[in-house]
Amino acid sequence: MYRKHQNGQLAIEEFHVPFGGTLDADNRWVIFSSLMPWEELEETYAPQFSPTTGAPAKPVRLAFGALFIRQRLGLTDEETVEQIRENAYMQFFLGFAGYSSKAPFDPSMMVHFRKRFTEKDLNRINELIAVRGKALVLEAVASLPDDDSDDPDTGSFEQIALDDFVKPADWPEDKNWGTLTIDASCTPADITYPTDLKLLNEARESTERIIDELCSQNSKLCKYKPRYDRGRARAAFLNVAKQKKPRRRKIKAAIRRQLEYLQRNLDAIDALTAAGASFSGLKTHWWQKLLVISELNRQQSILLYDKTRSMPDRIVNLVQRYVRPIVRGKARAAVEFGAKISVSVRNGFAFLHRISWDPYNEAEDLIPQAKKYKQEYGCYPERICADRIYINTKNRNFCTRNDIRLSGKRLGRPPKNPEISAAHKQQLSADQRRRNEVEGCFGSGKRKYSLDLVMARLAKGAENSISMAFVVMCAEKIRRLLRLFFITIFAWIYTCQRPVFLWKALRDILWLETEELLVTA
């Protein structure tokens, strides 16, 4: 059951602080609370529950806010609850009426919170935050002085801010506007580096544990255990795994041997179930892992005996079975294991376009992202800054038809006129510099917001963590912009009023010196 709450923003003066005083209006959690679309969040969150039956669910502001805090600070579920319990500003952000030293919920509820917000919901929330943030930034820009002020830098600063965020009202309808920057990356999952031999050894040990559990149901079932020494099986694995650079022939022999052990275990499990053993006595994760092991045995048999190195939907982890190898071709790691994401930066704000656990060609995303841009702004972007992999014939033709400048070298021979050639090179260099914007989003997400190692073990939890990272980045960017405009306004006031400040300071100094002379006399 879900009870709708009044998500109107609580005033800072109304927030009860037992130790006295009031909260600071410039605190980051106070600013974040004004950015969040709480009403729209509740419209998405409430239909997931029955309006009449069941225990009351946690309010949407508490659920989403806890996920936001966890992602922003890079905490665990347990530490997130402790930080909320200790911090009054976080409790204000979560909609509390006053400070409370009690834990707001059990840390295990974070798992349920992650399941209640889909990737589509978080992408929509990110767009709503960007729209609300733009309105706040434009309001801050409107508070700056006019262009005819004495300070020439202020007017140019305002014009740059307006051009970067909002399309001018008098912009022609048939003319493109803005910049779209796109790229793809991989968010590695928290798994060990997989090798075929290591996976088969882990599968063998797991099946041995399953056999022991099944045999414990009835003493008569022990006769179906496979007759091999488990210690020798592990020693055969370690004999090759501990070598620094084992030869390919030795690796193949060790894989073949582990496959034989694994096949014996799988046959024994079939015999045990035929003799009356039941999987109902096993824990859920064991029989789920058994299904993955069966598929792993099939894949590794094909790779070994068919002499091939390619396998669709290749399993690289027995627990996180949804993880696939993503070939990236980077210098540090040619292959990464995690979700592949496609990101677009639309006029300064980063948006997540796609999450896929299977590898794909990111060039397919250029046209859908350009259409998404037109849906939001009413026109196509003036230019698209992308990597070389995006510059194929299909994308070139699409950009040519819609009068979009696609970054990259032009087709055909270079022009004979050196001035035109130099202009083309300068334009290409500018587009490549602008493309660094999306690379900076990847770097910020991986260094600050835990995208370099996604710790969630479930696919839905990992997708939630990835999507939430871009929501946090958008909110953090808006907060920095608001702070920048505040500093700019303060600098302008100080610059314009500096003669008054100097005169007051000089007057005070003269008054003090006169007073000292009178006292001395």
C-alpha cells in the first residue's frame, strides 16, 4: 500500500533542529532538494503499489533521496543509512519535518528501492532535473546587470550562458541549433578477470558442493558420488594456474581435464535426481548456479573440441551471468566485462541513452540520438561531435540530408586552396576539442560516481546505479553553475561599489587617527 505525501518543499525555518539554530540555505543538500521533481517522481512511484492493501511503503522522497545520497557519496547501503541518521541536511533533503537520531529504514530496503526505479524512469528524471536547473540558471542570469553596464565582461558572460542552455526565441524554425556530443564506454562489473580454466574450476567446486547437499538428503544416495580425488582435481588446476606464462598446450590439457571432472559431476547430479534427490532442499542460488554451469559446460566443450575462440553470449561469471565481454581496444584493457553504455551531451548536460549487457556497434545510436535532440529542441543540432567509429556512410548521408555538420575528415581530395584547407583543419580541431566534453563525463562518472567498478550483483541494481550516476552528475553540474553565477554577481557588485568601499575604509582610518590625536592631546 502507498499513501501519497505532500512533497511541497519544507522551508528551512520550519525544519526542527533540537540543538538550536537553523540550516544553511547554501548547503548542497538544500540546493539539491529544490532541483528534484518530487511531484513527478510520485506519479511514477505510486502506481507500483496497491492503494488499499498491504503495509504502507516508504515515501518516494525517502526512497529516491537515499539512492541519490548513496550514489553521490559512493557509500554502501549500511553507510548510507548511518549518514542519513547523523546528518540533518540529508534528512531535510529526504523531506523530514525535523532532525531524528533514529535510522529511517533498514539497509536491506535499498535493494527494493533500486528495483522500483527503472532505467527509463531515471532517464526521464534526469531530463526533468535539467529543465528545472536551466530555469534556475536563467533566473540567475536575469539577475545580472544589463549589457549596457560599465563592465563589458558581464554582458558577454550572460550571452554565452544563454547561448549554451536555451535556444533563442527568435531562432528560425528551419535552421539547426546547438551541439550534440556522443560516445560510448563500458562500466566494469565487480568480478575477477575470467579465464576458461578458472571458470571450470569454480564450476567443478560448485557442483561438488551441490552433490554433497543432495547426498545429505538420504544416506543411500552416497553411492552415486563420482569416484575421483577432489584434492588431485584442485592440484591439477593449481599446477597450471600458478604458472606465470603457461604454454597453450598445457592450458588446453588442463581445461580438458577440468571438463571431464565437471561432466562426471553433472552426470552424478542427474543420477541423484533420478534416484529420488530433490532440488527443493537446495537454496535458490545453488540451483540457479547449476543452470549456468550446464550452459558453461556446453560452451567450453564447443570452444575446446571445435577449435574456435568465438562464442555468442559467452559466460564469464557464474553469479553475474548477465555480464558479457565488451571489446573496447583500449591500451590498458582490450576487453572489459560489464555493461556498455551510450551517452549524449546535449548543450552541456549529459544523458544516458542506452545500457546493454551485450556488445553492439555504437554507430547505430547516432540517428536515434539526433532524433531525440529534435524532439526536445524542435530542430536538429548544428553539429554532432563524435568519434571516428560513428562516421560511416549511413550517418554521413543522414547528416547531409538534415544539414548537420558531422565532425571528422571530409571525403575526397583536399581542396587546392590553402586557406580553405586551413579553415577545415581548424574546424576539425575545434570539433575534436568539443568532443572532450563527453570524455570528461566518463572520467567524472568513473572517478567520482563509482562507474569504474559497479558493485551491484543484480542486473537491475547495476542498471539503477549506472542511471543514477548520470542523474547525480546533472544535479551537481547545475549546483556548480548556480555557485558560479553567485560568485559572478558578487564580483560585479564588488567591482561597481569598490570606490564606495575604499572611501568608507579611508574615512574610518581618518576617524581613528583623529580620535587618537584627541586622546593624546
